[in-house]
Amino acid sequence: MRFRRFSCPALLAVLCAACALPIAAQESRVWCDALGRRLRSVNAASCRKLPFAPGQIRSVEGRPLMLRDVPPVKTNTNTAPMKIRAGASGQRAARIFLIGGIHGDELTSVSIVFRWMEWLAEANARRYHWRIAPLANPDGLLAQPARRTNGHGVDLNRNFSTPDWSRDALAYWQKRTGKDPRRYPGKAATSEPETQWLETEIANFKPDVIVSIHAPYGVLDYDGPLQKPRRFGRLNLNQLGVYPGSLGNFGGVYKNIPVITIELPHATAMPTPTEQRQIWDDMLAWINKNIAP
């Protein structure tokens, strides 16, 4: 039997090409399995079938920060659905960045993102370009017990690089929260890999709207330049104000990107299926009305 000879560089190239995809796939599998063990509402096997991809940045404890990109689809009565290329016909589809799990102990903020992903193929959703980060704080969610903060004990929703951070973030934490460790903003703006990752994705994706899911206040919050949404499902608008380093401050005020913050009523108990659907439908109706292509 004859064996084909490879030069060392050629052999290494073949081996690297063969191992690159399995490593990413393995990371996705491990990530999905961990979510399935922590969240009863997330099926690990179904999660593994979705095309999640790890970002270039990892969490404090070395976990991958996963994204799913869902391009828009145009339906033609004479042909099968087709993906829309950005910039086609002189315009691009509106872009939505959906983020869950910034606070690791708000379990429903992750679970509902997985539920909503089941509806992305519906006509009212597939016209948009979605970028989805179901779990922005894996170290917090997967801790025992789950914690609000990341692996450094930082509240990621106080760590974004807002212009007022250096002046106000630590002073606010000390005076207004009494140094509450659950709300520690970090030693510097964007000191944490998770906020670095989210800011990088916002800069690269250039979303037309950011939707961030939290719990358990049971309200709808909004920061940004457009007409305020009044109600999603049973969640009424209650603007809680912006804080030094918050995503609403960073996106809605500093970057002038509409930021919808959905505060679910409970951190560990999902809304009813009817309520999940009402929030989703009302959110898409607001986006359809206010976010032009």
C-alpha cells in the first residue's frame, strides 16, 4: 500500500482545518448541556441543533460567550424563502440585538430568549436581522448558587463605558447603594470581558434597537430617541432612570440606540405561555411601527 506524503506545513494545515470546527461545536455542546442542567425550560438537545458561535472574548472564568446570528428572510409567492443580503435593493433590514442573562441570577431572562427563538421563522420576525446573546453572564448563571454578578463580582449592567462612569459610578455605588456588592460597578468602565464583548458586538452589528431582558420588577423600561413603548403584554412602561455604566445609559443615551428593557415579573418562574406570546407580539409591533428599514 502506498501512502501519500505530506510536507510538515501541509500536514499541519490539514489537521488544523479538520479540528477547527469540532472545537467550536464541542464548546457549543458543552455550553448547551450546562444550560440544560441549570434551566428546566431549556432543552439541551434542541439547543445543540442551533448554530451558536463562540465570540473572540471569553468570560472571566473562561466560558465561551455565545451568539446566534439570524439573517432576514424574504418570502416570494413564486419562490422559496431567501435570505436577504445586507444592502439589497438599496436598504438593509432592521437589526435587533437581543440580550439575556446580563444578571446571572435572573434565570427567566435566559429562558424566555430560548422560547422566543422558536418563533423567529414567523413572518413578523423573519423580516429583521437578529443577533442573539441568550446568556451574557455565564459565570453568574452557572455559579452555585446563581449570582447577579460576573466572576469578578462586578454588576455588568453598571460596567458599560458611559461618559459619566469615571465621575459617578463608584460614588453612586458607595453613596446610593451603601456599597451593595450585588451592584459593584467594577474598578473601571468596561473592565470586564463580558461588557467588552457586548460593546464590541454593538459596534460591529450596529443594531437599530437593543432588547435586554431582566427580572423581577415586572415592568417595561425604555431609553432612547424614539416614541416610547407603552405596554408589552401586561408590562407597563415605568422608566426606572439611567445609571452610570448601565446598558440603557450606554446604548439609549450615549449611542442614541433605542434600548428596550423588559423586566419579567419573576427571576425563576417563567410567565405563562400566553404572557410570553403577548410580550413578543407587542414588542414586534412596536419595532415594526418605529424602526424603519
